[in-house]
Amino acid sequence: MRAKSPRESLTVLTDLVLPGETNYLDNLFGGELLARMDRACSIAARRHSRRIVVTASVNHVAFTKSVPVGSVVTLEAKVSRAFKSSMEIYVDVWIEDRQSGEKTKVNEGIYTFVAVDETGKPVPIPQIEPETELEKKRYEAALRRKQLSLVLAGKMDPKEALELKSIFMD
């Protein structure tokens, strides 16, 4: 199975924030943004694996800035690391200034998806070969995030989490 670059899974979704999708402060509901992020990550995961994919977890979401009604919001998602059948997808959320068109990053998230067959059984997926400095940084950090999730879920002995240990032992 040929390794792929993160760029091959890149998914860009652009949409307009409508009044019915906002709260009393006229900002996009957090749940609405999460749904959009999940869709973008799902497409990126499917592009990478070329299989049916299911959301395994939402590992991190940062609501850094609000997204006002009328905003043009763009989500950029791509696979940051692939494991045996699971993959981590990083999604960045941007809004455009109405006048200048300048983009500002407002949110980000990290999702985990699993590739499955028609019966729901996990299947192997291609590995990732990061190219840019940001892709390499996210690739390296993905293993630490995975180990931390496994330790917190009780699925990995902390003593076996070598990548986590390296952070504290240097």
C-alpha cells in the first residue's frame, strides 16, 4: 500500500453563516461548527483511506474566536497521521473579513476516524508522509496525542507510552 501525503486528503469547505445557525449573540452555534468540522474531517479521512470511515473521537476543539452571522467560514481538513486503521485529522477554521478578504483563524480541531469495511470491521489504511514543516510537526505530535488518549481511556499502561515519557524525561 503506497504511503500518501497529507495534501492528498485536503478538504476545503466554504460556507456562509446564516441567522438560523446562530445564538442570541448572533454567533455561530458551537454545535453547528462541530458538525461542519466533522463533515470536513470525514471527507479528508475518506480521501486518504478510500474506505467507509466513522468518527472514533473528537480529541480537541478550540473555540478561539466567535464566528458572526454573515461570515464566510472556511474549514481546511487533512490527515495528519495514519495508524493501522485509524487516522488523525486536523481541521483549521478561518473566517474572511468582509471588506479586505483577509482570513483569520478562529478555531481548530483534531478528530480521529477509523476506516471500516461494509460490516464495520476496521481495515488497514495507507501511511502518511508529511511534507511541510507544519505537517511534520502535527505528524510527530499525533503519536503523543494517541498515547495520551489510550492511557486516559485505560487501554495503555502509562509505562508503555514511550512518546509521552520522552516529553518529561528530556
